[in-house]
Amino acid sequence: MDDRNIRLHFEGPKTIGHTVPAQVMVRALENIQQIVYLLAKQERGNVMKQRARVSREIEKTFAIICQVPENGGYALPQEIGDPSDDFFNEDEIKSVAHKFRALSEAIEAEDSAKVSQIVPDHIYRSAILKRYKAAQPPKRSGLVLSIEDYRHKRLFGGKNALDKIERIESSGKVHEFGETHGYLTGTLVKMDFVQRSLSLKLLSGNTVQAVYQDDFEPTLLENARGLIQIHGNIQYNEKNDPTLISDVDDVTELDLSPIAIKHFEVAGSVISVVPPLNFEIELDEDSGMLSSSSDFEILVCAETRPALEDEIDEALRMLWLEYAQENDDALSPKAIELANNLRARFSMDSE
């Protein structure tokens, strides 16, 4: 027994008789599995990728294997990684499992610095925390979920699990006193056309100053009352609050309208999607990150809408090539089910 062995422990009135609703179980399993996949991508050096969808190799290598349920409300033992799989690499899988344990314990302790240390890429950190939240049973279900180790010690969970995650998220990105290059989101407070400077009220309520070039004035004036994103060299004070944006090189409106995908391209071919895939866009007001999800477990995160659209296109191309176009003989039963669902929605346009 080691960090690869975990338990999902459900408690509440509906677990009397050691049962749990299938919908709640599936929700927890899918999201815990996605957390492991994301940590695996980080382990392989892919932390700068924004696409949250995983390759088929990672899907097979880091699959969570469910075992016989145990007593105690409803407890489901699990093992990270399948030793019978050809891709099984014990050292790599143990490393990912150790990070999963450490991350769960850090969230439980509300140690945001430790969370950032384990998952330094803020894009992945946002996606992983979103999965931890999604794994929790709905409040109306009356159920409570805890993630435990093989000794039945709780790593993370309980009645206030969502509150702990939200407090970690609300801590925001921690910056060293100094500068960094990136985007800030907010609304215009005032503009000085002579000095070419502006005041931007951030989502946090704080105000920062920015110095811009003439080229950006049309965009600024067109979006004087809406949310905008400004990219440049961001300076921070000793409290890690942004105070100034210099060397501004991009100003864009923040468009949160849904994205509908009717077509996408793969290697010069056009793939139609019927019915279209709809992506609602969510804005994390603490980090300024955008996220969107849709059918087929697609979850993408990015700083801007164009980057988000690029990530959606990349995820769809991967699904088409690695699942819809793959032979069933090379896919697991779960992957075959996904491939068939994709084939029912996706089709290559005839020339």
C-alpha cells in the first residue's frame, strides 16, 4: 500500500445500507480522475499547455482503478494506475500519486502557498481546483465526500470542503514584489489623452494606472463602459497588489458571450458538428482567468477569449484524431464509447 491507494468516502443519510446514488458517484469519479490526469501532464513537463483534455496514453497510464466497496457510509477504494497496462511506469505514477495526496492535504489545510508550489502553473491550478469543487456532491443531496488514504485518514473533504477551495481560490495569484508580464481585467475610470494614460478599476476593486500608445485609443473609447483586458509589464507593491501597467502592447474588450462551434478544421479538412457544441464562458474574478466547458468533458482555460477559442479548437482536433478517427481495437471500452459519441456528432465535409 502507498500513495497510489486512495478511498472516496461518502457519508450522509443516503449511504444507509452502504449505497450511494450513481449520479453522485460518477460525478466524483470523473472529476478525481481528471485531477490525476492534469497532475500527470504537469509531471511530464506540459504545465504551460492550456488545454485540459489529455492524450490517450495518459488516459491509459494514469487510469484510476475502482476496487470492491467497503463499509463506512459508502467507501470506494481506488488505485491510481493499472499495473497490467503496457504503459505502467511505477516511479512516474507514484510521483503523480504523491502530488495528488500532497495537493489534497494542502487544500484541506488551506495552505495556498503549498498549493501554488505543487501546481505552479496558474492555468492548471485553476482547472484542478475547479475539478475538486465539481467532485463534491451537490448540497441538496445531503451527502458529504472525503478523499482518504489507504489508512482511512482524510486527506481532503468534509462538510466545509467547498469553502476551503473557495478560500484557496480567493487568495489569488501571489506575486513577488516587482514586475511580471501579463493581463489585467477591469473597467476604465478615466483617460488622459495628453499623457496617454488611464486608470483601470480591477475586478478586485483596486485601481491601477496604465500608460498606452495612440494605437489603442479607438479600442479604449469603444469599450469605455465595458470590461477590457490590458496586457503589459505589471508592477506590484509590497502587498502584491498591481499598481502600474507599462509597455502596454495589447488592449482588447472582454467578450463573455457563449461560443458555438459548428465547424472546425483538421489538417485542411472541415469537420461539421451537429448539433453545435456550446461553450459558456466563466470569468474567475480573483485570477482574471477565463474557463469554458462543454460536452465530451472538454474543459479549457485561458487568459483571453482568442486564446480560449484556440484551446477549444485544439481540444476538438485532438478528440477527432485520437478518438473519432482511431480504430476501436486500439481503444479501451470507455474510449470506444467516447469515440462513438463523437462520430455521432462529428462528420467530415465532402469536397
